Amino acid sequence: MALPPERANGPRDRSRRVHILGVGLIGACLALGACSAGSATSAASHSDAQITASSPTAPTVQATTATASASPSLTTHPPSVSPSPSHSTTASASRTHTAATAPSTAPVTIRPGHGVLSGKVIVIDPGHNGGNGSHPSIINQPVWILTGWLTCDTTGTQTDSGYLESSFNLDVADRAAAILRGLGATVILTRYTNTGVGPCINVRAAIGNRAHADAAISIHADGGPAGGVGFQIIRPGDIGANHAIIARSDVLAAAIHAAFHSVTNEPFATYVGGGTGYTTRTNLGGLNLSTVPKVFIECANMRGAADAARVTSPAWRQLAARGIAAGLEAYLLGR
């Protein structure tokens, strides 16, 4: 069987297949916790996240309600996405798709502190979700990522002992968010639990865009070869539509690359990127569709014994969070 595009660019578990974050399908999941496994499979009232500012320093995240059916209808053309400045199933161009929506939820007001990052907005995307594996009909829905059709989401990888990547991603995201909020930043996560499904990667990208985030990062752990070790920062490749974010995303990548390596002492990935700790991708929807500076981080290789021991350690996950937060801080303060 032919390898999916992302495997051609770097090792990943087949369970992950593709990461994509555009504007599209699952109608069942949004940023504010994503959808529950039950709500994801039923016809429900869903919503897209939008950010409204109740004051210059206290933005309010609200949900705008829309209705989605259990059998999503598909349009005959890919959605039009026009980024502005500031990672299966692949479908043919004749496939259709609907706008991704999510369960209606009460407004959540996020009040930042008064630290060095006061006024800065950061979006953290903990990749995958714990309920994805039990809902293939949802996560296999095709979405358009400007360079092709890919699946709504994937399950992620896991260690040989069964520790899920989705659990790792959320734990590190929560820890990093706490650090950054302590510095005064407004931090928005694309999901807040590990018991739901999605949101689709396109919705994840849209969350950062609508928040007009100063920086965004998608947190992952890799499913590389058993003998591999190390981390990598994935930078967006220039596909034209995302040209406006390329230069700033490269600066963000460099800041997180340096800080993560310094804080965690994690080596650069030995099995991808030529040992540099960097890769560049044009087949990840979360990067293709972003209109704000954004990178992915693969914090470690969960399929290698050395890194598996690290990711299952709460102390190391705290180091990972510190490294990510330090990189974001350095980027946002222009260091």
C-alpha cells in the first residue's frame, strides 16, 4: 500500500496518517473542549468558535450556534480560504464538504494577568483526542487543506506500554498554558479534555486565526522508528496562500527549537530532518491554513524506548512544557 503523503516527508505511525487543520467537516467538535464521543455521532446543534473582545485585555470566547446533520452534505468545490497577514483518506476534487462546527457552549471569559506577556494571545493545539479511535466515520471525513484533501483528524501514536499521544499532548499543553498565563498571556487551547472526538484539524487552525493569535503551536509526539530518538520543529512550507506567515513562523520555530533543546536536553531527531531538529511540510492543514505564525513540535519519539521513558514521566513533561513556554516567551518578546 502506498504511503500517505506525510510518511513520504517524515516517519509517522500509520495510525496518524495525516494531520490537517483547515475549515471543514466534523461538525461535532470545537475548541472549547471538543465534542464528546456521544455528541459526535448524533445529529446535534453545533458551533464555530469566535473571539469577541469585552475589553482590550479580557477577550471572551463565544460559540455561534449552527445546525449540522448526522450525514454531512458535501459541496462540489473545495472551500475558499484566503489567509491574511498578521498533519487515510484523500478525496478527489469532486468530493464535497461542509463547514466544521461544534457543540454550543456558554461563553468563556479568559482574563489574562499583568505579566511580561500581558496583551499577547497564544493558541495551543494539543494534537488528536482520546475518542478519535472509536469514531473512524468522523475522523476519516475529508477536508480541504489547499494542497489536497486529507482526513479530519487521526488517532495519534502511543508508547509500547500504551500511553497515548493524545494524553501526552494535552498534559504538556495544560502545563505550558499554566506557565504562559502566569506570565500574563491569554492562552486558548483547541481542546480541554481527552475524552472527545476532534476537533477537525481545520477547525483547530481556524481557532488560532479567529483569535488573531500572536503565536500558535500544535503539540505532538512522534511515532518514528524504534531506534529513533529526539524532537523536531515542523515549519510551514510556502504554498503561496500562507506566504504572509512564513517569515514569522521561521522565527517562532527557531525560538522554540533553541528553548526546548536547552530546557529538556532532548536531542534533535535522529531519523528525520538530517539531524537538524527541523522539517518543513506543505501537507499539514494546520500550517497550510494558518493566518498567524504557527509551528508544530514533535516533542519526542514515543516508539523509541529512551523517549518513551521520558514522555511517561510527569517531571519530563513539565520540562517539555517549560521549553515550549520559554520559546514562545522569547519569540513574543523579540529575544
